[in-house]
Amino acid sequence: MQTFRPGHDAYAEEISGFQTSVATQPAVVAAAETADDVVAAVKYAAEHDLTVSVQATGHGLTAGTDGLFISTRRMTGIEIDAGKRTARVEAGVRWGAVIEAAANHGLAPLSGSSPDVGVVGYTLSGGFGLMARRFGRAADHVRAIDVVTPDGELRTATPGSDLFWALLGGRAGFGIVTALEFDLVPVTELYGGGLYFDAADLPAVLRAWRTWAVAAPDELTTSIAVVALPDLPFLPAPIRGKHVANVRIAYLGDDGDQLAEPLRTAAPVLLDTLKRLPYTDSGSIASDPPHPHPYHGTNATVEALNDAMLASIVEHADPETVLIIDRLGGELARRGTSGVGWDKAAEFVVRALSVVEDGVDAIKNAHAKLFDALAPWSTGRLLPFLYGEHSAAELATAFPAGDRARLKQLKAKYDPAGRFG
């Protein structure tokens, strides 16, 4: 295991991640290659009274540290058991690598919109992906978690244990996960892509998408993103440099063109990329930016989208903010999760995301205007979409009151010194 301290040539690179708005200046960095390295690092932190933080890819980083920083990006082992339809992956693995490995066996993971996101962070935050309405969250399919707890012990948490429950959806504070074992699904392709409309047509597109999404079968997972696209040559000419409303579709059925037809009449279509895709190309549906950048975001879950809410969303759809609305429901509403509770009443989540340029205060104020307007109908927040630094009070809103109380008790049990963030 390599270690780095401030002033070391590789120090800055080692602590860098995809999220660059969260500043961190750890006293020491431990670059773990094995679970034993993580054990040694955690014991070192205890001996030297250091706080502990961890990252693999740095997506979703919510706080900096001045203590011990454990990097797991070198832990990239993947094992596929085709007979059991399972994968076992180490802490530094990204979804793209699992997608490729599983595809060799006619299988797919319950990955999200970006193949560049780390598997462990995504799963522990309660992330849901391209097949969520059919199969539920990735967390709902975890079979075992290898984790180094704050006492420096490597344990395996399995369904039914309190540690397993806390880790799945509780994100951090209970240990450092070194490996996950989870189910794969027999999917090799889907119907996916997007319909792009001019943002000027957003009122009509939103109403049409809402009606269509409410009636959608569970095999369809969909969202709508309102985003200002850059004027860059790699983008198709019809949408280059434009503020667009992008309806995203991932559908497991065989009648995709017929299913999507009502949306094509909502407004003039600038670009239609819908087609049959191998699951290995599923990252093209959202085409999330692959390069590190500073960003901040929040969200609100709602049980329905009424006309007043749509009007507020349209009002706040400015080019400086990426707005995304995800259709929930389906298996997300039915499945009894093994981890921290999921808001089964939520049918949609409204998200706002902005690039940080001159601090986050202006961004927070702009986002607050939208979410204050949605507050009368909001049922809470989702942890995976709280991007950047947030207060403890904001983070608490991502958990039901009963879950917050239980998490507090388990935190005291597993991390009495409060060493883990």
C-alpha cells in the first residue's frame, strides 16, 4: 500500500475525483490495493486519532477531510458467476467494467445512467438505474457486503443484519466497503435513446411526458432533462448549442417505436435517437459528461406532478441549471428493500444540478426558489442526488424519521468515536 502526504508529487492526483467542488486536504492518503490494506489504514487512523474518509471515483463526494483519506481506485477485481447470475466486485470498480464483463455471459447489472460511476458509492447511496421500474434498485439485489468497520475488522454483512441494513442506503459512517456481491439480470439489449425538443416547447412536452409516463409499463424507465448543450462539434447539429428538453427512454419491451409515438407529436422533434441498443451502449441514453467538474445539486420527491408544479418547473428552467425529472413507481414502489427505507409513495423525483463557478450560494438560492415552490407536495429527498456539500439537516431529509433514529443508534454502536464521516 502506497501512502502520500501534502507535497508529494502524486498527492493531488490521488485525492482528485469526478466531483471537484468539494475541497479536501487530508493529512495522509492511503492508496489501498486489497482489503488487508484497508484494514491496515483504518487501524492506523485509530492509532493516530485521525478521521477517515474514502473515495474510489469521487462521484457524489459530499465533504472534505483533513484526516486519513483512503483511495480504493486500485481495487478493480470483478468475478462473474454466470450460473448464479451474480457479480462480485471490489471497491474501485465502475459500472462500465461490470457491464462489459456481465455481457460476456448474456447478463447485465442494475447500473445507472453513467457507466463511469463507481459501483459501491452508487449502491450504498440507494442509486436507481435504467431498469429500476422493472427490477428495483441495485441495493435491492445485494447479497453480501465485505466491509472494514471502524474497529479495523473485516466483516461480511448479509441480509438480515443491522450492518447490512445501514450500509444499503445509509452511504457512509459505518465502515469502508471493500467488495459487493449482487444479482445480475438476463438482459442483453433494450430500446433506448432520447427525443430532443426545443426548451421553448417545454410546457407542451412536460404535459405530454407526464401523461405518458404515468401510464407507462414497468418495463419502461424514463426521465426528462432540460439542459443547455454546448456549441461543440461532437454534438449533432440539430441540438448543438441549444437549450433542449430531452426525453430519455430505456425500455425492455419489443414495441418501443409504438410506445414512444405519442411523445413524437408533443412538439417538433429536433433529434430522435431511439433505437434497439446492446446494453453495453446504455450509457449513450443520457450521455452524462465524462470529465471531472464542480457541481452542486438537490432534489425533491413528489407523489404526482400537477399543473402548478409543472408551471414552477417551466419557470425555473433556465440555461444555468440542469433540471431532470425521473419517473419512479413500478418495482421501486413495490419491492421491500433490505436497506434504509425507500419512499414508496414517491412517483417522481425532481432534480436540479448546476456547475459551480463562483461559489455555491447563488446556486443554492436559485435552486431554493424551485424547491420552495414544490415544497407543498414534496415527500422528501433522495440521497444519491444531493450533490456537493450539504448540511446535516439537508442530508437528514433523505431518510424517514424512523430510519434516522435507527441509523443514529447503529452509528453509536459501530463508530462510537465518530471517526468515520
